[in-house]
Amino acid sequence: MSVSASKAKREAKKAAKMADGKKKKLTKKEKEKLENQDEGDSAADEIAKLKLQQDKDGLSDRVTTGVLESLVTSRDIKLSSVSLLFHGKVLIQDSTLELNYGRRYGLLGENGCGKSTFLRALAAREYPVPENIDIYLLNEPAEPTEYSALEYVVREAEAALAAMEKEVEDIIVEDGPESLLLEPLYERIDEMDPSTFEARAAIILTGLGFNSKTIKKKTKDMSGGWRMRVALAKALFVKPTLLLLDDPTAHLDLEACVWLEEYLKNFDRILILVSHSQDFLNGVCSNMIDMRLKKLLLYGGNYDAYAKTREEQETNQMKQYNKQQEEIVHIKKFIASAGTYANLVRQAKSRQKILDKMEADGLIEPVAQDKVFNFRFPEVERLPPPVLAFDDISFAYDGNPENNLYDNLSFGVDMDSRVALVGPNGVGKSTLLKIMTGELQTQKGRVSRHTHIKLGVYSQHSADQLDLTMSPLEFVREKYSHISQDYQYWRGQLGRFGLTGEGQTSQMATLSEGQRSRVVFALLALEKPNILLLDEPTNGLDIPTIDSLADAINEFNGGVVVVSHDFRLLDKIAKDIFVVENKTATRWDSSIAEYKKKLAKNVVL
């Protein structure tokens, strides 16, 4: 049985004390401190295992079935009888998965349906994927090391090349030089070309937002978001046969999103992509897989083509369903009115046989509608302008004017504002939001806030406030016990943000990122802010939820400032677009679509 690092440390300390013969009697305070520490370590271990989807013994919590139908030597993958259970819950049942080489699949499904769990099961080879198909899942950042971003990617590429060369040797020894498994490996080794490693790695890293300075930064000195970009660069460089990307744009700015979209359009192996950006899915995908009704439903084309095909299919299904229901009603009426007349009784028996056959063959089901819910931010007190204003402000983190992120910036937000801040990472978009809240103080100029202003902040780190060992229901009830102790009241509050049933009572560590985001939005609404500051609010949310969020923002009677890499959200809500660059924020006088076109023109692949 595996022992956690924290527990091992505690046991080592205890053994050392016993060996020295200095076992000391602890005070009550020291005992309590140790108990609290043990509880904290235990909770941290439990959360880590839940996030890794492991049980207490470090084994996978997933149960899978699948039968390989394609040839072992094929670069295509076809599996039948595909099932997936997680914590006893059936996510996929007796389905088919077909992945063809050269195709790019978008994986769709509502928050919590199991998309990330399915990708993890694929990556862990819990399905019978042939060994010659190498798999890479991007779901965690690069390790903190002494290597720079560039060195890290090049070293990973060298390791991948060495692994392929070793695989060639092993196949020759086991199967001989004529093995069919060798040809694709030789192709990949030729493609790698070590002489170009550094130049190609630099192009990818630059596309993902690194500059001549940050590309040389050690990964140990980077934030999690930047290390995630390094991991993405590695995945793109190595080009595995099966690449699994789980929300790869979550840590990217608009510019890097545009670059990644252009890059992935040309990905010529097998890609499965989970993304909550409809715009991104449209640009990248050749096929869609809809994880719905415990099945993997395959559609040709991008997201828009999927939406059109699905609508047509569901319209036809409802027509057939209604027609069949009318026929059933008609048959039942005839049978009921047949009475005892011999001729009519014979006809009634004949009709009953028709009805029995219809039921035996399986009746047409009505279309199962997606769960639709509406975000709602409560109505708030209207404040006269100016509500929030910057007058000629300057700011630098170290206070040195030479390092100013902003120079002499004037900017304002009122109750009707729908402001989008765009621009590359590192220019200070999130910093500007922190100046608005007062978390950061300017070195020059004036920040004016209305006396009754109440700011509601959503950031990429908002979920850190959640206690992942608790359920959403327990957490909100405990945090806001002064409002109500009634479980039904809090069920209603969470339900308003699309968190229902098991989603309310499961440990938050087992919930998807999107489900945890809904808890944060519910908490935000309870504060009743009159100005919303939203920093990447769509991360982890599914497409219908993002649409619902856009509607809620448009209906909100307060002001909104948003930083987002989701072009579609910005297109729906932004009245004013400001480009943050060159130490200021400049109004963009065209649409967000035009801004995307401008970025696409500058893409270098």
C-alpha cells in the first residue's frame, strides 16, 4: 500500500526521536497543532488522489471495457463495446469509438459528463489501443526544472527520438526487419530531424506567447500557466500519433489562441480536443464526438456542421416519434371500441399484434433535450457616473517608472459598461483589474471609486477558495450560514447556476472544473456586486453554459469588465473593446472578429 510523502516524513521523524531516546511529552497546544497538521496532510492526500482519479491504494478509480476491431498494425483505431464507469457511475455504455489517422475530433459534452475522465482512460491505455500508437495527454504543466523553456522542449524531443530508435531496435529483435510496425516509425524518425530541433521549438514557443527573454526562463521560475504552455509546446513538437488536448486554450491569450488554431488545422495525425470555445472548434476540427446519452456519437464536420446535422436529426426523430404515438393512440382506441363482435375482435387481435411488434422492435424515443438553465445575476442598485475612474495613472510592480506596465492611463467604468480587455499575456490585463479592486496601488494618478461601489471578482484562481473535501451544498451552507441553514434554499441557489442532483452533494474534488466554476458563480451572485470584473470566466464551462453566461451578462443591470480568450463570448457581450499594449489601453473601433483577423495575419508556423 502506497504511503503519502507527508506520512512518510512524520514516521521518519517519530523513528528518529525514538532512536535518540528523547521522546518528549507534548503540550496540549502542540498535540492540537500536530493533529490539525495530520488532518490537513490527510485531506491534501485525499484531494490529490481524487484529482488523479485514484483510490486509496493508488489504483485507477475508472472501470473500462472495449474490444479492438482495427488491425494491430493500423494507424486507425476502432473499438467496440466501449464502456466507462467512474466511482460506480456509468459515463459510457456499450458504444463505438472510431478514430481515423489524419482526422481532428472535437469531444463535446455537458460539464461533468466525463470528457476528461474518458481522455485519462485513453491515455492510460485502459482501452486496448495498439502499442505502436503513442499517446500524449496534455492535462498538467511541465515540471519545474533548471532548464529553460527552449531547453526543456528540445530535451523532451531528444528523449522522444531516443525512445523511437529503441523501439525500432526492439521490433527488429522480436519481429525481424520486415515487420509492418517499422515503416511508420522510420517515417517519424526521419521527420524529427535533430538539426532543426532548436529552431522549430523556438517557433512553437514564440507562437504560444514566449518572447526572447521568457523563452530562456527556467521552468522552475514560471507560473503554472506558463509551464502549461511549455507542456503544450512539447506535445506539438513531438507530434504523437494520438494527441489528447483537454482545454488547451485555458491558459492562453487571444493571440496565442489564434496561433494554436492555425497550427492545429494542419495536425496530420489523430487529435481529440476538448474545448469550450465554439470558435476554436470550428477552426480546428474535421469531426465531432458528442458524449451524450452514455454514448459516443460521431458527426462529420466542425461544430457548426454538427449543430446543423444534430438539429435535422432531432427534428426528424420528433416527427417519427409523433407519428408513431398517433398510430399507437389510434390502435388502442380501435382495440378499446372493438367490443364483442367477432369480426372486430379478430381485427383488434391483429392490431394488438402490430402494437406488440412495435414494442418488441423498440419504440421511437422522444428527443432527450439538453439541460438548459439560465445564469442570473441579481438586480442591483444603480449608481450615477463616475462609478470607477482612472485619471492619468502609472503603475509598476517594483515602483520603478522605467518598468511601468501603465503610463498616464485614463479609463472609466460605469453601470452600462460592457468592456473587453484584449492583448497578449504579460501586458497587464489582470493587473488592471487588480488596480480596479484596490489590491494594487498606483504610483501616480488617481483612482476614483463611488462610495457605494461593490465589486464582484471572478478570476482563474477563484476556485482556490473552495474546500475540495466538502460538497458544494455543505460549503455554501457553511460559508453563508447567516443567510440560511435550509438545505432546500441552498439547493435552489446552486440550481440557478446549473449545479443539480449529485453535482450538489459530491465532493468538489471529484467535480469537473466547469462544475466548480458554477459554485464560484453562485457565490459571486450572493455578494450582489454592481460591477463585475471577470478574468477568464469561461475556463472549464461547456458551450451552452457560456451562452447562458453571455445572456446573464447582457441582462445584468450593473457594469462588466471582462478578460477572455473566448472570441464568441466577447462577440456577444462587448460594447467596448480596449487593446492593452504599449503601457496603455486603446479603444478598438471595429469588431472582435476583425481583431481576430488582424492577429491571424501575423501568425508564423
